[in-house]
Amino acid sequence: MSRALFAGWVPDAAGRGWLAGLVSTLAAARPAGTPPLKPRRPDQWHATLCFIGHAPTDDLVVAATRALAPVAARIPAHGIAIERLAYWARPGVIVALPGRSDALRALCDECSRSLRRTGIVPDQDTSQPHVTLAYPGRHLPPQPWLDDIDCAGPLLRVDRFQLLFNPGGRYEVLGDWPLQGAALPPPPVQSALF
């Protein structure tokens, strides 16, 4: 059982519909002789923005909710385009990867910074937001056929984010915030060492 707590983005109905079509295309494109795909259920599709940890206490959930709420006022609603599919061998997943998005990157960074400001150190910052679509199995060789799948489609709307908890097999929404920022926050500035 996962018992994971994280800030995440869940696609809206239009986004789920488009991703469902992409999963159908993925299944149809699978070459003969490759392992069968186990598609992830649409109600499980999400992108992790910042992984907080496993087995959270009630106090941590309350603190994380308070820490994340202000992020919504700093990040504007935006759209992301799925650029490509990739197979990650260690977890054994096929993921949909968005193209470069300063707004999505800022949302990930702001979630992490807001948690840290309140003394919550996330288990893992998100370096590459993605949506897991299917499980073909772990430690397979590279899957170059994924490069031939056309991911061109509409921008997926990122107009809110959630605090999500996975008690096992499903996701519970513990906090939900619409994005209301007027502009992206300036990137953090690192002081000169000398």
C-alpha cells in the first residue's frame, strides 16, 4: 500500500478524454512480441508536482494544506502540450511527457518552496512532471517504437492543483486550489559565492 502524500495536477474531463485516445493509440501501436500493456485507470492519471512523503500524520496533512494554499495565488492557469512518450525501465512505466513549460516548472518549484518555508522537507522535488499511462513491465530494453507515436494534440489545461493522498489504488483529494496568479513569479536568484 502506497500511502503517498503529494501535490499534484489532475487532468480535467477534456484532458482525460484526450489522454484516453492517446492510450488507445499506444495500445494499437504496440509491436507484436512486446509485453502487453496494463493501462493505468483514467481516475489515476496525474502529474506529481512535489512528493511530500509516505504515511503522513494528520498534523503533516494540516501543515501541508496550509503551506500549499498560497501557491495558487502566485501561479497563473496555463496549458501544457504532451511532447512525447517514454518508457522508464526501473519503475516499468510508459509516461506522457509535457514539452517545456515555464509555468508548470514554476508550479512544481513553488509547491516545494512553500512546503520548505513552513519546515516541511519534501521527500522528492519533481524534476520531470509526467503522467503515467501504462505498465509494460520493469527492466525491459528501450522501446524505440514509442518515438513513432504522434502526441500532437490540444493543450491540457492546468488551472488548479491538489494535495493528493494515495491510501492504495485510488487518490483522495485533501486540498484543491484554482490557480489565480496574474504572472509567473521571478525565478529564484542564487547569490554569488565570491
